[in-house]
Amino acid sequence: TARDAPHVASIPGAEGAECAFGPPERVALVGSVLLRTCVAPPGSPERPRADVAVALPRTALLEKDYLDYRYHAKRALYLQYL
């Protein structure tokens, strides 16, 4: 299915390098929703917002991705993929 198929993206600053993205390894609620302190005023048109922590799949990262900010580029591309 389309959900299971990896998404391939080019990495900025690394010509010819590509990265395959799949489903996240972990998704967790964090912040005020988790602590049950999220408050929305009664009658407010705004809904409460939730903070979510997402772990990139291990297959998306390489050992030397800390060089030349590739990790940060991959992280940004993965958020765009989600």
C-alpha cells in the first residue's frame, strides 16, 4: 500500500544522495496534554493543541549524518514527509 511504501527524498547540499523514509519508529504525546494541564477557555473556537515527539526510523539515518548538518536536513525532510 502507499502507507507502507518508503518515500525517497533528495538531501540538500549532498548532490546525488537520497534518503528513504518509512513509518516512524515511535510516536509519543509530550507536553501539557500528557500532563493533563492543557486548558482551553470555555466557548473558545480554538481547540487544544498537542505536542508530539516522533522518532525517525533507523533506516533513514547513516553513521556519518552528523557531518555537514545532514541529520538536520533529514529531520526537516522527514517532518515534511509526515
